[in-house]
Amino acid sequence: MHAEAHEHAPALSLAHDGAHTPPGAPWPAGYPVAYQPVEPDRFTRMVLRLHARAPRWAVPLAALGCVGLGIAYALISDPTRSDPDAAPTCLLKLTTGLDCPGCGGTRALWFVLHGDLPAAARHHFLFVFALPFLAWLFVAWAGNRAFGWKLPEARFSPKVIGMFLAAWGVFSVARNLPWEPFTSLYV
């Protein structure tokens, strides 16, 4: 009678591997699977095939190309020379007049590339502070991925990342306050 009651019960939508099936359970191999895994579409299959066939150095080279394009943009555009009455290109600054969390980052990169660290720090201190860490993280990742180097990778705990993001948030608010000494953070 117990087994007959479970024959007409609706199938559960939970998948179970059957490893912990209690004795006398109606499905000794586990619960039936109520859904099928999604078959990847053509684009996803193509990307997976390309990834499987790509040489080890392809992804780090592509990332380096993206960084190179950003550096080239900063060098060519010279963000430090703009008309005083030119409209800002940052959407937040254009609409609200406030400096966004990244305001001054391109100018700071331009000054770093020209070796003027004090001017770079004046435009975006946290970018200049984070740049050596970001550069080392990229070199360690790319060296391991492309050449198999076992460079020590910096491991940041979620607490450290949270503290950095909190400092970035405080910096973003402080640079928009209209009182001294915060007005010196305007860019």
C-alpha cells in the first residue's frame, strides 16, 4: 500500500543523486530529474571551440592589446588639453556636475605615462595607488597563462577588497564636497 501511494504522486522537481536515498524510498536510484540541461546555442559552441583550439598565449595577448588600446587613446587624445568651456564627456558630470568615481582616471594615466606622478595623483590618487597592484596582477596572470610561469600572485581577501571599495566610495563622495579641504580634490 505504501508503494502504491507513491506511484500516483507527482514527480518532484528536485534532482537527487541517490547517494543518500533512505531505505524503502520509492525511487532507489534517486528522484527523477524534472528538467533537462540546456543545450548551448551555435555562438556558445563556436566560442567554446575557439577557446579549446586557441594557443595559451592568445587570451593574455588579447588582454594586452586592450590595455595597449587604452594607453594609445590616452596618449593620442591628450586629455589634459581641452577647452575650458568644453562639455564634459562623462555622462554623470554632464548631467549632474558631480565628479564620478573614475573622473580624472584618463588624465592620471596620461600623467603616469609621462612620468609625472604628483600630477597623476592630483587627478586620481586611488588610480595611481592601485596601478602597481593591477600591473603585477596582470603580469602574474599572463605569465602563468601564456608561459607557465609560477609567479607569486597577490591574493586579496574579500575584506581587503571591501575596504578598498569603501575607500573608493568615500573618496568619490569627498571629492564632490564643496568645502575646504575637499575642494582641492576637484578635477
